[in-house]
Amino acid sequence: MQHNMFLTWPEEYQLPEHPLPILVQLGLTYRCNLTCQHCYALYRRSRDEFSLAEIDDLADQLYRAGSASLVYSHGENMIRRDFHEAAAIFRDRDFYQTLMLNGFYVRTAADAARLVETGINRTMVSIDSIDPHVHDKVRGKKGAFEVAVKALRLLKDAGIPAVGFSTTIDTHNYSDIERIAEFARDLGVDAVSFMQNRYNLTGVFDRSLWPTYLQVCQNLYQLMLDYQGTLDVYTHDPFMLTVLDDRLSDRTAREAFIGSNLCNVGTGMVSIDPVGNVSGCNFIEESIGNVREEPFQQIWDRLVDRYSDRSDPPTGPCGSCSALGPCMGGCKAFHYNGKYDERCGAQRFIDPEPHELATADRPIPETAPTRSPGVFVGLPRMRVGGATQ
Ligand SMILES: C[S@@+](CC[C@H](N)C(=O)[O-])C[C@H]1O[C@@H](n2cnc3c(N)ncnc32)[C@H](O)[C@@H]1O
Ligand code: SF4
Ligand code: SF4
């Protein structure tokens, strides 16, 4: 294992002096027709959601702040009757719009065609397993798999510029990842995304799973190489940057892999929930401010300051870790919730024992980050002729 190879970062990932909130994860509603086992938003179902007038004002503020790409997340956004009007507001300001959806509100060709008219550039349907029973169980609804696959086909046929599906991965589907990618290839979609479950609870990661997860990381990287040029295989977890091996020799693939696995918090991404709370990422519960109470730019500046690796390096068990320089704490969702990344253990950082939390007697040593800040802006690397659409 070679940690040092990550100390030099590709120039493409350098950021401007002051980071811009290029990618916005936006929720227009917390409402949802499903109750998925892993959903981070399940217990935040506030109903006091943005009006269209507020969305219009927010779109202006984001445009002025330099935002260019939007991912609809949090709840099931199409449940809002005025979803298309809201999306048209962003379309008219040239935002690249990605809709994440469970498929229940795309039942007909007309539903899919309407999304094209509304300016949705990319759709990512959630499919958690290719076994319909497992998907339905995770999603809490019988028939959910069939609905999701049908929606995927309708969206593709309607001509949405980029169509793919997202799979949240965990023990129930680690061993199916290759078959899920084959399923994506057979459906003829553009992309498949594998997102490790971000736990909303502490103490749920079983350390004995470490060798399995190590293998999963390596398989994912191998899949990305195998499908290069035919299917975009996305994965996103800074944790993976510390566990890859010598196969990262292909420069293009390596740079794409590094770029898509950096933590974007405080560098090029922001999350805004349906009631105005601004946070570093959907998976971070800490709110930095509310756009209903103060201008977005002011909150963004505070957020950048809050999550700056240089002024505020990761603490807790990461403080004494030999790999902190390139990793900078991995997925921040595991730190700023008052937790640490539970997948981190002895084999990851060579140290013989898992890290302990810092105490008053054993303070955290001063650590300066050794990596440049990076960003994955969420814009697609589409396969058509190798060019970006
Ligand atoms: C919150 S949902 C909102 C959009 C839509 N309702 C859907 O299911 O696609 C967006 C994506 O986040 C995923 N997700 C939810 N909770 C997660 C968690 N704790 N860790 C990783 N992914 C999660 C979902 O599976 C889904 O693919
Ligand atoms: S469908 Fe999406 S928003 Fe609804 S519970 Fe599932 S993951 Fe959460
Ligand atoms: S906290 Fe960072 S690494 Fe974790 S999911 Fe959010 S952007 Fe990705």
C-alpha cells in the first residue's frame, strides 16, 4: 500500500483562492412516499418548505455566488406539485440540474418528457439491489424495484441527456456490485453510482468487516477501469484514497478517481435543505445558517471558514494518525456530527491499535494538511465520444 502517491495532486483539482459553491445539493421538500432503511433525511421531515418566490430569490443568490450545478436531494422532490415550476427557475439561470428520484412520480412517457422540458439534464434513479425483494425491503415498499426500473427506461427513452442509477452500498449488497454494474450496462444507461452508506448512528460499523470493505474499494476501482468509455462508474468516499494499491497507474483514471473521491465540504459544494438550513453536505447535520434569516453569501463565507482544513484540521482519533496529511479526515460527515470515521482501523493506517479518542491528558497534536484542496463538481463525465456533455 502506498500512501505517499497521493501527496501530489493533479493540477486540475486546484481551486481558486476563495472557494465557490459550484455544486448545490438542494432539497425542495422532505416529504417522501417511501421509508428507506438508510435514509439520512427520514427523521428531518419538517414541512415548512420554500415557496416558489423564495426559490426564485435563492436561485438569484446562488447564481451570483457562482453556483452552476444543482442536485435535487433530501426528500422525493417530484412530490411537490410545483416541482417543474421550481426547476424551470433554475433552468432559466443555466444551472446544470441533476434529479435524484425513486421513480414513483415518473409513471408515463409524458411524465418523463415533462422533465426534459423543465431542463433536467441528468436523472439518477435509486436502485439498491438487482434483487427486487432486497430493493423493496430496503425501500419499505413492495413493487418499488419494478417502478424504479420502469422510470429509468422512460427517462432514457424521453431523451434526458444523461440517465443513470444510484446504489447505496452496505453489507447487503457488497457482493453484488459487479452484477449491479452489469445490469447498468445491459440497460444501456450512462452511469451507475455506488455510494457507501453514511451511517446516521455511531457504533454501527463492525470492525471485522474491514477486509470486506477493503476488497469492495478495490473492486470499485477495478470496475471503473473495466467500464471506462462504456459506462461511468461513480463512487465517492475519501476513505478510499488511503487504501488503493499500485493499480492506480493509468494517469487519467487515477486523476478521475482522486477527483471524485475528495471531500467537497467547504471547497466547492453546499447543501441547502427544504426549510433553508445550509450545511456542508447532506450527510452533515450541523447547520451553518439559514437562508431565510441571512444572505446566502454570508453563510457560505462562514461555512468555508468553518471547514477549512488549514485553520481547523480534523481532530479526535485522526489527530494522531500518520495518514492525516493526504486524507484530512476522510468523509467529514463522520467528524462534524461529533463522530469519527468508524471504518478507520489498524490495517488502514498501519498502526497496531485502532485510534482512541483524544482526552484532556492526551491532547491532539498540531497537524498541518499536506494536500491541496480539491473539488468534484458533480458535472458528468459522459461517455459519448469521450467528450463531456
Ligand atoms: C435522500 S435520496 C433523495 C432522492 C430520492 N428520494 C431518492 O431516493 O433517490 C438521495 C439518495 O441518497 C441516498 N441516501 C439516503 N440516505 C443515505 C445514507 N445515509 N447514506 C448514503 N446514501 C444515502 C438514497 O438512497 C438516494 O440514492
Ligand atoms: S426514497 Fe429517497 S428520500 Fe425517500 S426515504 Fe428513500 S432515500 Fe429517503
Ligand atoms: S462529508 Fe465530504 S466525503 Fe462525506 S459525503 Fe459529504 S462531501 Fe462526501
